[in-house]
Amino acid sequence: MILLLQIVPVAIFADNHTSDGTTNASVFDTPASHANVYIDGIYYNLYDNTKEAAVTDGDIPNTDGNGRKTYVGNITIPSTVKYEGTTYNVTFIQRSAFSRNIELLSVTLPNSITSIGWEAFAECKKLQSITIPKSVTLIEERTLSASVNLKTIIVDKDNKVFDSRNNCNAIIDTETNELIQGCQTTVIPNTVTRIGNEAFFGMAGLTSIDIPNSVTSIGNSAFGQSGLTTLTIPNSVIYLGEYIFAGCIDMKSITLTESLKTIQTWTFQSCVELQSITIPASVESIYWDSFCSCNNLKSMYFNSTTPPVANTDMSDWQKKSLNELFKGVIIHVPVGYKDVYRNSNNEFLKNATIIDDVIIPQNTTGITNVPTSNTSHPSPIFDLFGKQLSAPRKGINIINGKKVIIK
């Protein structure tokens, strides 16, 4: 199944959805004159003062745990509706209007639609196609979140605001070069400078993606609840948002940028497959709730001789949970700095086993290409994270203070 998203020239994505799940006041917050009016198979909120209608979810409760039953099959929304002798223009899709309608196959939107709300089409697992008409001027975040079959995103080539450059299967703000919506087949162009808030949220089919060196920041929840299993963040990225990998239950490996200063709140929450992580020397502060529910975390490697400042502003249950978690985590720190880490303000380290076995290579200069078959190494060998190796491995090794590529 393919969800086809066409953005026409005047479409604008709204960046008014905040990290706590709320949105700023907008047209979606206006009280209706007549709420959840059922007309020809579709529910509307009607507004007498503007003679506008908004498609809604009908306020139908989820009774069986298998998704809402408000809309099924193929839905065509008209441009106008009549109610008690008055004609209303159908101008927007209310927040969550079609969310969790798992039997919804397609929606045809009229050219009268100007705005589409938060999670309007979220978790519609069988939705195959949707076309965004040229009249749309506002789309809130997470409109397509958890669209597990979203494989193709096409922005009209004449669009002056957004583009899908290089057939990348994503929506990019042409002026700012921010990727604001992606899917499981997205290839991020090397002209993108930012990955926006929730750009890949809930994309369960996304298992891996390459982030180019042009990207400098990644927004809140950008990959939250996605299917990522492994990811390398390039050193060009200097900022990672909150909740960025929260709920990535299949995440097994991640390489953090060496330019990162702060690990934000709930960054790795519920990454239950994550067993080991290396904290770059550049990291100056950590929100320790980032590791809540990382139940299989076994080891952490710290590359800095200065322990990161710990943020301890969290609830009692979070502290209790983290205290239990870190009892089973081995903390690897630079040689000679065990007591420094033990006596830092990182209260959770007091319950962990701390080993000072990380060797930070000094004066590493140059890269030497050395074929494996013709090379012997009497000196200690380390990986890029300072962990000592028993033998050279394919890739970059630190030998005699130099970076050596083993082919």
C-alpha cells in the first residue's frame, strides 16, 4: 500500500505543535456553533459566523481496541454542505479527524480545504492514497504520523514553498532547507540542513537512514517510535532535540555526533534493545531520564575526562527506575578518572560499576592505508572510542597514536 502525498504550490506547514503534545491557539480551537453534525456519512463542526465547516471524528469512542469505526473504505469530502437551510464551505480537517480509522482506504479532499490539523490522518494503517489540494495553506505537525505504509511523497514541481528535490520522497522547505516530512523510503539530500520536529515520527517501516554532513540539527521526536535499528549521526550535527529516539524499540546501535553538547530529556526512552552506547567527549550535560526504560542497557563508554553535568529534575518514580537500571550498567571511563566520575553529581553512577579502561588517544595525526595481510601490530590497538582491541578490525584503528585504515 502506498500513501501518495502531493503538495501544491501554496501549501504551508505549521510549526506550532509543541513537545508536550499541545498546539498554539488557531482556527482549530474555535468553538463550533453545531458540533459533530452528521451529513451524508461525514461528521462536521459548523460555524455560523463564517459559514465554514470542519470535518471531525464524530466523537465516536473506540470500543474494541482495534481502531475507530467512524470512517471506513473510500471517503470523498464535498466542498460545501447544507444544514437547516444554511450552506457551509468545508474549509478544514479538524485535529485527529481520521486518526486510527484502520479501515479507511482513501480520502478525496476538495479544493475548498485550507487547513489540516494535528494527527488528522495518523495511524490509518490501510490508507493508500491522499492528495493535498492547492487550496491548503496550513498543515499541523504529525498529520501523517505512524503512516506505516507511506512510501511515496511527491511535491508538485511548480510548488514555490516546498520541494521533493532529487526524488527524495520527502517534503522539504525550499527556503530553509528543512526536511519537514519523511517516510520509510526517504533519501535525505545533501542540501538539507535540518530534520524537523517529528519528521519521521511513527514510521515503523523506517529501519535505517543516512544523514548527510549538511545536516546541523535534528528536531524534537524526529525519529520517535520509528523502526530504526541502527543510526550514525555525522559530526556536522550540533543539536539533537528532545524525545528524538523515544520509543524506538528496535534500536540496537547508535553512533552519536562528536559535536554534541547535550543529551536532551527522554532521548532514548524505551530503546529496549540498546545494550551499549558511547558518550562523546563533547557532551557537557545529560538528562538522565533519557535512559528511562532502556532495560537492556549494559554498558556506557565516556570519552571525556570531565564527567557531564547531570540534570536531576525528574519525578521520584523516574529516579527509582533509573537507580534500578544503573545497578546493572557498567560505566567505562578514561583511565585514572574513576574517582572523578564516582564523586560527580551523577547520582545514578553511584549504583553502577565504574571501570577506568577507556584510553583517549593523544596526538592522533594522519591516516595511513595499511593492507591487513602485510601488517603486524605489536603496539596496543584501539577503536575510535578508545576501547582496546585484541586485534585490528576492518575500518579505522588507532595504532601508535595514528589512525590506520584496515581494508
